[in-house]
Amino acid sequence: MFEAAGRLKKIERSGWIKKVGIENAESVADHTFRMALIAAYISTIETSLDTSKLLRMCLLHDIAESQTGDLMPEEKTHLEKDKRPNEDRIMHEILGTLPDSPRRVFLSDWKELIKRKTREARLVWDIDNLEMQMQAIDYERDGYDAGKLSEFRKKRFHKSTIQTQILNEYERDSNARSTMNKI
């Protein structure tokens, strides 16, 4: 599992490269780190969440990409019938090296995440989306094409106001920093 996580540091997020032309795009590990930080923050506000589970799910959500690489949603769509079984097989391989007790916890969290039936699982996918939108704001501030980045800003959240609030605050703060840098 730790080796797979290490490989994610070298895998760039492909959508930024292919759709926007970002040079030195964020890695899957970069994306996952900020997701975990967002999850930790949200869990201090939404105290009924299982913080440990939420963090584990964030850290696991893209770890199979250590073997598959980062695929854009439209690349996944045409592979969809084969994707889930392959991803499950990869997750069992990655987590299969763990001792019994942690392996059971991580596999249980993985299955829960994929089914999206719990608050924590649905929130992880919202955080995934939120982090992507934050990254689009960062790239826009860095001077990349706002038109090309707009595709990454269209996603909406599953019954949530806190994610929208965080995104709005991030964008407002980012715009303020950008204005200050021009002065």
C-alpha cells in the first residue's frame, strides 16, 4: 500500500495535461493530500462524521491509479464494464499485503466508498470534485486559459452547502491574492 501511494507522487493528473496543456501538472498524490486536508477540516465542522473513515476513504480513493494511471472520466466511460472489476482486483492486490485487521478495515472502507451509500462515502466524492475545482482556480490564477479550465468548474455537489461555501471562500481569497499581487 505504501509503495502504491509513493507511485502516485509521479503520476500527473491527465485531464490538466490533455485538456488544458498544464506543464508540470499536479500529481495524483498532490490531489489526494489536499482532499485529506479538506476532509479533516470538514470533519471539525460536521462532527457527526467518522473522521478516521473519511480520511481513509480520501487516501484510498485513487490508489488503484498507481497501476492504471490517471484516466479522465470519458476514458473511463468506454472501459466502464471492465473498470470496476479491474479496480477491485487492483485494490485487493494493494491491500492484500497488509496484516489481517488493517486489510479488513481498508477493504471495508473501499467497498463502502464505491457503493456511495454512507454520508462519508458521498462526501469523499464531493471533496474529490471540490479539490479539482480549487486546482482549476489555482491554474487560472497561474495564467492558464480560463475557458479550458471552465470544464473543471462545472461540477456540483451532492446535497451539500459546506463544500460550496468552502469553494466560494477559496475563490474569493484567491481573487484577493491575485489582485494584491498585481499591485
